[in-house]
Amino acid sequence: MMKTTLTRSVSILALGHTLLSCSYSMEKDEASSTPAKASSNLSQVMGALRSFMPFQTRGSLHSQVPKQESEGQAFPADTSSSNRARQLSVIGIEPTVPLTDQQVTQFEQNLHHLDRQLEILKATGMEPSEDNRAVRFLSEEEIYQRLSNNQHGRVLDLSSTSFETPKSIRLLEGIAATQSIYEVNLSSCRFTVPAFKALCEALRLNESVRQVYLTSAVLPQGALEGLGKALKYNMTLDHLFLPLDHSFTAAEISTFYDHIRFNTALAFIGWPQKVLKEVEKQARTHSTALVHLGFLYSSPLMTMSEPAKAHKTMESFKKADKLKHPLGAYGLAKIYQKQENYTEALKFYERAAEADHAHSQMILSTYYRALWPQKSPLLSEPDYLQAFNWARQA
């Protein structure tokens, strides 16, 4: 009996050209001086961001993901009609041509083979992992159960999903229930208003997701305000990538920052270049916007010269620190640590830690164990009581 599954808005071959990948651009087009479109640079962005800003530890509830019985075997593939368009082209059948009974039978038989499932993943540019096979071949309800039971790994790739049916919303409800997911890839997805509300509610409730990618996603009206309300008290998510081609209004950006005024976890937002000036305006009255600009200026997403980036980054963090935002002090600490000025770095880590910034508290715990900085420890003898106290606060 056929099961229902999530509906994809594009075929397998189209998926291969989207981001497994949020397609952020970091290369400058010499002719136009605008960011060139590259499809596989997300790892470069995140690698650079991680070197500059290790992620926080608060809300880190990642459990050990148990190995599933399906590892090394084919999943019982969902071959419902809604699922065929994204898989047929790999088998060699044109999706737009009506299928004969024989072709349907061949289609269903092929998808129950592990090698065929791996071939489909390869065609989409996806790693042939158990998690990716589960997302592509199980039904919404089965994926929900997998998420709620914390059986999925750290990355949930739902890229190119069309969240336009009630059944597809079950996937977003799974995000709310899971504690094993670290990163959610929603690039090139399409959302209805109810589906995006479900995503916002999932982010409000979730305590493990730290990175969300909405690159090239089609968002409904009011999406940014919904995200602002969801992240108002979220102390886990620290990276949010928005669609680069979306035009958010000044009023939407202002309302968003009003909602997240007291959020001290969200450090990086990948704003579209076209709204950067409006974000800079918000930074005049919102210290949180200053922090976001500081981390954005330091990222490979910006095409300005390195000296200009360094100057704007330092300036933004100093202003945010003056306004008592813990991420301002944290940003300065990271700059001084990169410069190997550990005494100054420690001063700002302490300032951020005292303002309840979790990652700074963990760094202080490492410091009191005489393990930070590694090159030239500032403590000759560990103070384990202090180390324990800071780790407990984090």
C-alpha cells in the first residue's frame, strides 16, 4: 500500500543544481563588482565563521544517534505519485510522460534497491548517508518519528521541499520535537503561511538547532516578523541565513529587531546585500543589529577589502560593547584572540561571561583548567573550582 510523502517542487536534476548547499556567493564578479553566484561555497563560509566564532554551548542537547537497522540496506521507499517526479529522471523516465503499468512497477522495484537510492542521492549532489536516504525515501510521518526519537544525525537537509500540503508540515513539527539536530537546511524551499508559522513555532521550541539556512527559499508575507517572534527568547540558534534575493522592507527589519532586542545568542544573520543599509540604520538604535553587522563584516559574504572589513568589524563590536551587549564583548575577545593578545581577549571573555554568554563561560572554564590559551597558558596552576563554576553556569 502506498504511503504519502513530502512533495518536492522540482525534479531530481533540478535539485542537483540547488544547494545541499545554500548557495551563498563569496567570489567577486570582476566585471560588475557584485557577488558572483556560486553553488558550493557554503562550507567555505561556515569554515571561516567557525574559525572566527566557535558556537555557543547553551542548549547543546545533542544525543548520541543510535545506528539504525537500515544502515547498509535500502529504505522501504515511498513510491507514491507525489514522490515520483523527483526520482524518475534518474531511472531514465521522463516525468511529464504518463507512466504505463510496467513503468510504474519498474519504478517501484528500482527504488527499493540500495544502489538505486544511492544513485538518486548522487544525482542531487547529496552525501549518500543514512540521514539523507531517510529524508528522500521515507514518508512525512516516518521522518517525524525519526526526528522525535532523536534518531536523525546533526544535519537535516530538507532543501527544495515544497511545504504546501498539511502532511508536509509534519516535518516542521518534527524539528520542534528533536534534540539531535544541529543544522537545518531549508534552501530553495517553498512555504505557505501555515507552513512558515509551523517552522517559527519549531524554532521557538527547539533547544538544539544552531544553524538555519533559508537561502533561495520562497517566503510568505510576514515571514521576518514571524522569525523575530520565534527567536525573541531563543538562546540556542546562533546562525540564520536569509534568502539573498528577498527584499525586506524597512518596517519589517525594524519590527524584527524590536522582537529580538534581548536575544544574546543569535550572532550572525546572512542579510541580503540589498537591505544592508537598512540594517546599518537599525544599528543606530539596536545593539543587536550592531553585533550582526560585526560578524557579517568579518565574514566571506562581504566583498569589501580586508582592511575595511577589519575596521568595520572592530567598530561595530566596540559600539555594541559600550551598549552592554555581551556579543559585543565576545566579538572583541575573538578579535584579540586571533591577534594572540590573550590578556585583552581574557578581559572581554570575562565581560561577556558575566553577562551570561554561554560560550564565553565555557572559555573561562577552559582557562581556569589552565588549558586556554594553548600556546601560552596564562595560568600556571589550574583552579578546578572556578572551572567547574563557569562550566555549570554555561
